[in-house]
Amino acid sequence: MPPKKLSISRIRADSRPKVSARILHILEDDIEETRVQNLFAPDPPSFLVAHLSNALASARDHRPSILSEATAEDIPLAALPSRLVLAQPATFALRSLQLHGLTRLQDGTLARFFEAAIPSASNEAILRLDTISLKGCISIGDRTVTAICRSTGSSLRYINLDFTDITADSVFSIMSSIPDLHTLKLGFNDNLSDKALQLALAAPATGVQLPFSKLTNLRLRHCPQVGDQGVASFLKHCFRSIEVLDISHTGVGGNNAHQPDLSILLMSLFPMGVPDEPTGPLKKLNLLGTNIDYFTLRTIVDRNPGIHTLLLRQMPSPNSRDGLVMFLEKLAIERQSWRHRGWKRLHLKISDVGGDAFGELFPDLLAIFPRLTVEGLKTSMSQTAFFHAVPEKVQGDQCIVRELKLPDAKLSDHAWSFLPKIRTLRSLDVSNTAVPEQVVKETIENNEFLETIDLSHCKQMRIGTRRNAFDLVKE
């Protein structure tokens, strides 16, 4: 049976001839996925692009590749095996191309590969990729994306352009040329802005299908110049289909943390007005690093009955009750329908929980969410009293949490004693805390399916225990 994936990582220059021969041998079979991770290699993987380019040329009835001169600039042709010209048209089977962290892969090098595959009036499309991931290829820009759209846009479903150098021009190309796109990742990009996205996404629709009408997963995380208007420019096309929305660490919610405003996001999700009944398609919402208006967020969650994952941060509330606590209170009330939704994950970033209100809610969170993360759990009030009643309120038979992360938590020895009462853990992160060694031992003993435990930077604990925590149950 021919291989379905080609995975390459950290290729040394002196190994290229041997690896090249192996790649050629693989390309003679049908492959469906090529994945390259080369985060620390000193040279760009031009040799791989050369192989793929020659496979394209072979697939076009062995006509001379238009890349022959271009690739000569990037790699000595003498280093390539002579059998290269005999490569069979493996590109017909190639469905997934993932090039991750290739920081020296140039825009022109990869663009020429896709430009060679652009169909003409006399040639059918030779590339039928459904997945392209160029995450971390920091030199890749608009030329490559334009070539991707022209050569294989009709078949693409997934494209990841995190940590690349694209601009809003690429967004326009994607909108215009990839009608069936389901997942679009544009994170960690300083080139994208509200104004640029508004212009790029304001173009009139062409063809019979609306742009982004099938988009279910949009990720714009860590795009600092993108705010409410930029996100709204996307949502006006995909508000009926969007299921995953990651707008963490953007300008959504405004610039004033003391007066956050999510009204534009709400109107973008429901442009025809907030419905009386919950009908929204949203399932996952990441608002970490944004200014969250919890009153409006309650409406968003209430009108999207399928939401199962939330990533939120605590907002400053010096003159009123903590908006996050009020939001969680609604979620935890037994008679409300929220509690019985099929929740999967809650991620909270805490600045200061203040009084006892969050501690009273914490046992409920353990009983609602299979995956629970609370970053920086601490209080500015009495450390001794903080979370003091939690161990008595946690009921092990009601807990369903399997993955619990409490990094940087500041709790007393007594407060930590809630951990052994849980019986469902598979993964535990208590890094950079003062969790007692005895509590860790009892937690391991009481959770037979516990697989991983992170004790990094727990400096009060023995180094041997931190490295081999599961040995505690043998002592």
C-alpha cells in the first residue's frame, strides 16, 4: 500500500542527496499529505519545492518545467538525483500540504510552484489540495496566496496563514477564489487592520455563491490592529455558518477596559436583530485578551445554544460586582438551561477574584466542564480565608473534570485539599504553585486514569518528585 503522508523535519545539508532520493522514491507512489517541519534548519527547503515542481512538470506530459531556471537560483541542480525527471504525477493524489516554521522559505520560491500549477484554457487543474498550512513561514506573502487561489482554490477547505507576511490583499483573493472554504486562520499578523479588511471584504460578490458562505472556523488571534469593524467585515458574510470564532488578543471590545463594548460583535452575529429564540450556530468563542462586556456576552451565549467552549478573562470592576462572577453564576444555576448544554471547555484568566464568590462557584465548574483552566487564581484579600470552604463543598461523585489546569494559583495548604476529592482526572497542571506534596500523592492515588501532571516551578517540592511525581504512590 503506498504511503499517505510525507513528513520531514530538520534536514541537514549533508543529508540532502540521500533524502532527495528517498523523496523521489515516495513521490513515485500516490501520496495524500506532505508535511514539513523545519523550525531550526539553516536552509530553506527549496529542494522539496524543486521535487514537487518537477512532479508538476511530469504530470503535464513531461513538458519542460517553467521553474527550471527559478529553482537553479535556490539549489544546485547537481545535488538532485538524475531520476528526478522521471517523477510520476503524484500531485494528482496530493491533498494536504503543510509547511510549518520554514522561516527562510521565500515567497517567490513557493509562489512559483503554485504558479506552475495554474490551469490554462488547454489544461485542467492539476492540483486538488483541500488543506494548506503555512504556519510560521514568516516570509510568505500575497504572491503565494494569489497563486494558491488560482491553482487550487476551487478545492481548498482549510488554509492556515498564521505567522506569515500576508496583507488584506490575500484576504480578498481568498474571498474571491475559494468558495468552499471551511477554516481560515490569519493569526499573529500586524499587517491586517480594520480599515484594510473593510476595504478588502466590501467588494461585491461574484458568481452564484456568496463569499465565505461555508466558513465555520475563523481565527484572527493576536492581530492587534484588528478590532470590532474588522471582525464585523468577516461576519457579515459568514454569520449563518460560523461555529468557531477566535478573536483573542485583538481590539474587539474597544480600548477602554473599564467600559468594554461588545455591541458591534453582537450585531455582527445577528445582523437581522437578536432573535427571540436561541438559533445561532456558534460553538466556540475565544475572547482572551479582549475587553469583554459580560452583559452583552450573556446575550451572545444565550442565543447560541450550541456553545460548548469559552475562553474569557476577568475584567476590572472597581465599582460594581465582578462581571465574570455574575456570568458564571448564571451558568451554574441549576434551573437555567445553560448548565445542561454539553459544555466541553472553560478557560479563565484571572487578575484578582476578590471575595468568596468565585470560590463558591468553583465546585460547580468542576461538575460542569470536562476541561477547566483557571490561570492566575489569586486574591488580594486574606490568603488564609481564600478558597477555605472549597474542599468541603467539592463532591467527588459530581465532578466530571478530566483536564484541570491551575497554573500560578496562590492557595493555602488547606485550600489545595480539594484536589484528592476529584476522581475523574486524566491531566493536571499545577505548575508554579505551592501545592503540598501530600496532596499530589493523594490525588494520584485517587485518580486511576491520571496520565500527566505538571509540577514545573513548584520550588517547595523536591526536584525528584517534580520529575517523577507518580513515584510518590510507590513510597
